Amino acid sequence: MAKKINRLKKNSIMNFVAVAVLTAIGIVLSVCSFIIPFTSTTFNGFAGSISLGLDLAGGVSVVYDCSLSETSNTSDLDAAIDATVARLESVIGGEYSEAIITRQGASEIRIEVPSVTNSDDIFDLIGDPTPLYMTMEEGAVDDGDLYISGSDIENVFVSFQDSNYGVVINFTSEGREKFAELTSSAAGGSKRLYIYLGDPSDPTWQTQLTCTEEITSGSTFISAGDGETAWTYDDAEEYSLRIMSGTFNVELELKENSVISATLGTNALKYCLIGTAVGLVVILLILWLRYGDFGLLTFFALIIYIVLMVFFLQAISFVQLTLPGLAGIILSIGMAVDGAVIIFEKVREDYRGGKKIPMACKNGFKRAFWPIFDSNITTIFTSLILYILGTASIQGFAITLLIGIILSMFMNLVILRFFVKWYLPLNSVKAKPLHLPKQLKPVKEEPAVEIVSAGGETND
């Protein structure tokens, strides 16, 4: 029996040492930057790789008011705005992956691009939205003409084909049929295709296309040809942006343009981190005063929780950390500590009632499971609803709260349970290191030592 107890103590110490080493590695990977050996790649650390929102990183915020354009293929403004948001995400998101484009109010679109200091960069990408027409008639376009408008174009991008830079235009299913009919009529004849960007009477952005055959593939490549007229990459990109600006289903009128200083966000993040550090020290002190060694185990689990939180914030691509998001993290830390408090209060109750420490721990985790599970599941559903229905700032709060709540359940119901299991072989009879209360009436139990396992089983 003594050999078995010694073996359990040795295993427990080894388990704690192994977890401590892995946690230390996790902390280093979270906060340190270094060049990966034998490569030229710099590892910025998990914390340094977290995508920051506009309020923390600074950047540009632009608001447009929307109205239906002349070339829109719908009379539903809501549908047109949704389509425009999707196209703006394609145009701006390709250049700035952290940009957020959202609807605001009944007829507005908000564009937020972190870490950008000049709003002209965004305006250059969006361009000046103007009507786009593709037809066989030179001059003005009327309702009787067969023409392709911006709403018939699905995507535009720069490409390099036949030793020339140019633009590939992909059409929608309806646009594909129109383009096939246009190219069929123009193929082999004297007519040419014309692309007009803006006023058809203005030749500045008028492009003539020669068509030799019907095109039914739903896409076409446009270039300026060879020689001195050939496009550079920048020329092709400018043309693609002009075409893409003509695909918006609405007219965009600039309503608000502001540049947010990165200093404000940096200070806010710094003070938030300082406050969190102070809060963790206070939590450590309170946990130790109330629960002794169990409090230290809880704080150890909380450190692992924070390392996992930092990892997932940088690993999940659509997560962008904002000030409301920081509030969600702090709230989830509080709920993680609250779960541990529920567990160890149950343990104290059972011990005060006369149970031995191992049995009190087993019953404490068992009795605390449903209160923790119920409260966290409710919060998870609330977070999902806020993320689905909320604005961008509320979504930032909801997603970090959601991640934090899931991790807090893992911390309390798995990590902390293993820690208690490993601790009991080291101390299963002394109440003083655990700051347990006086027993009112000891209860007779089997003399075998019970050790709580992760699955609620016991080892004799």
C-alpha cells in the first residue's frame, strides 16, 4: 500500500512539472517574438498576431449613404445594399484583410480599416462609383438597347495572359447570357463592343473591344494590346477598380470620414492589460486566503486558460479584438473564477458535513457540474444571439465572450479536475493547507484513499 501511495505521489509531481513546463512554453510563445531557427521567418508571438480592431489599432472609418443607382437591377434598396456590401468586401478585403464592412441604419454602409492612416487609400480602392455599360452601340444607351450593366458582373481581377497585363471579367448567370448574345452579334461583323464607365458621351473611360467569336464561358480577358499601348500592372489594376466601382448596385455618397489615432487604442490596451494584471494578483490573493492550495491550483488553471485564450484569438481568422472584445474577455475570466468558486464551496460544504477530503472533492465536482453547465450554456446561447443580431462592436464582445465561456468550462470541468486528482495523493487528510472549515460531525467512510479522476471515477 505504501509503495502504491509513493508511486501516486511521484506521478502527481511529474504531472504537475510536465504541465508547468508546457504552460511556460505557452507563455513564451504568447508574448515573445523571435526568428525561427534555420529560417528567415519571424515568429511574432500569439499576442502579437491577434488582429486588432479600429479602436485599438487606430485606422480609418468611412460611412456612405446609399441610394439606388440607374443601372441597379432591383428596386429593393435593402437587397442592393447587401449586394454592395459583398462587393466592397471583395474590393477592400483583398487589399486589407482586417477591414470590416457593415450595414448601418436603413441606408448606410460603414467601412472600418484598422492600421490605415490615410483615408485616400480607401477612396482609391473604392473609386468614384459610376454607371457601367457594355454594349454594341456607340454613344448614349437607352432602354431599348441590349447592354450589360454593373449588376451583371460578378467579379473583376488583374491577370497576366499572352505576355500582357489585363483584366478578367466574370459575369453572373444573367450577364453570361447577355455577353454571349452581344459577342455572337459582333463576331465576324463590323460592329464592336464598347465599355462605358460613367457618361457614355465622355470618351475618357470608353473602351473598344474587337470580338471574333461568340463567348459563352461567362468570362473575358481585356488588355490594351502589345507595344507602347500595353498596360502595366498598375494600369490594369486601375482599370479593374474602375470597372468594379461600376458594379455597385447603389450610388455611394460620402457622409462621414474620420481617422482614429493609434495612440488612443494603444493607451486603452495598455491600461486594460495593467488592470487585468492587478486583478489577477487580487484574485490570487483572495483564492489563496479562502481555499489555500486549491486556490493556487485554480490560479494555475487560470494561467493555462489565459494562454489558450490568447492562442485562439490569433488562430481564429475572423476574430478581431476590440475594446468591447476586451470586456468580453474580462467577463469570461470572472465567470471562470466563479465556476471554480462554486466547485470549492461545494467541497467545503461536504467537508464541513463530515466527509473526508477525497470524498468531499468528488462530491464537490459532481454537485457543481450542473450549476456551472447551466449558467455557461445560457451565456453561450446569449453570445451567439448577440453575434448574429448585433452590430460590429457588439459582435466583438460576443465572440470573445463565447470563446472565453467555452474555455472556462474546459478549465473548471477538465483542467481543474485533473489538478485536484493529482493533488490528493500529496495531501488527502490535512485540512489546514486547504483552509477547510471545522467538521461538524465526522461521517464513517471506507478507509481506502479515494482520488477523484477526470471522469468522476475513484482509485483505491
